[in-house]
Amino acid sequence: MTDERWKEVAEKIRNAFPDHEYEKESILDGRGIIESFEFEGPAGMMKLERTKRPRIVGEKGMVAHRIGAESTIEKVYSDEDTVDFVTVYQWNDTQDTWVQMDDDSLLSAL
């Protein structure tokens, strides 16, 4: 989703659901961001979350050659390319948690 399209969606949510809650969180030492809206939609409590971060271009293994030493994998991020994706959640009262909606559930909720 482009930045312009996200701004349009955010404005529609602000206008249609005046009691919404908005959160913005920085991730990856300020190189990424998570924005989310929580609102009471037609299918109950909904959460729309957009994650924007640098593209992962590889992984670098850090290995110590000692017995019992831990190895770690460090992700390598692009300095120029970013990826972003939007996830929709619905509040589940019985599980007391947010449940990610798949395409079929999303269409039936609208």
C-alpha cells in the first residue's frame, strides 16, 4: 500500500469512526513504523495495522567456534527499498485477543 493510499484509508476511518484509537510505534531503531487504528466496525471491534520497514536483503550468520557457544542470525536490511503491508484483526471475546482476519472472513464482515 502506498503512503497516499494509506492516508486516504486513515482519513476514511477518522471520518467514519470518530471514537477510533490511533497508535504509532517506531521499530528497527527508527527505520520502520507500525501504525494502527482500533474502532468499532460493522463486525465488532476491529484493528487495522500497517507495518512499514526496510526490505530484508539477506541474513548474516554469527558463529563462535567454541563448544557450547551460541550462534545468531542477523538480518540485513536495504537502505533504499521498503516494504509495507496492512493486516486486519477482529477482537475475539472468547479468546480475549486479536485474531487476524483472512480474506474470506473480511469479505463476510463487510
